[in-house]
Amino acid sequence: MQITYSDDRSKGHEQIAALFTELGWTSGAQGERLYRGLENSHSLITAWDGERLVGMASAVSDGHMVMYVSFVAVHPDYQGRGVGTEIMNRLMDRYRDVARRVLVALEGKEDFYERFGFAKSGERTPMYLKDY
């Protein structure tokens, strides 16, 4: 397995939607809305096994005070192989000087993010206004 990582935003959108769908994420069905959101993200990192997309992450940030990890997704066939870890390491390095780094972990995935220094906040509750 030779995984390559890319910041190229021009490829993989259809595969990202398929990956989201494979993971059971409703955002995979958002089509053009998803593509535009990814193109406008502050960061988009993709992981490839040849021409196959096997993982991705995106983040939005002001570059100084706040960075929010929007998505981290790894194909089920590649989970546990270090793909997500490498993607997160790249994000954390890119935003190491940002004052506050935020994400909302899916239930059961908290341990993964704790390895990067994230902790549950007893003072705050994630809230959403979802339009899809």
C-alpha cells in the first residue's frame, strides 16, 4: 500500500461524495453544495492509493484564532492503517500556531482525536442548524 497525500482541490470530488455515502454520511448526497464547500475550505487534504481516494479531511480557519475541522473521512477498508493519523498530523502541523482548534467527533471516535490533544469540553455543547 503506497498512499500519497495531496492538497490538490481539482480532483476527487465525486469520490469524496462516494466515500461519505460509504460511511453513511448524509452530506455525501449534497452534490454541488458539497463540492463548492470543499473548494472553499481553508484546507483540503486527500489520501490516494493509486487513483482511489481512501481518505480526506477539510478545515475552515481564519488562520490565527480559530480552526475548525469540518470532515475527516477514511474508507472502511483503510481504517486502522495510519491514513487518518497522517491526515490529522498534516492538519495539526498546518494549524499549529492557531489559538483554538475545534472539531466535533462522531460518537466512538473520541479516542482517535484525543491522541492529537483534543479533549471533550464540559463547558460547551456542540450545536447545529442543519439545512439538509
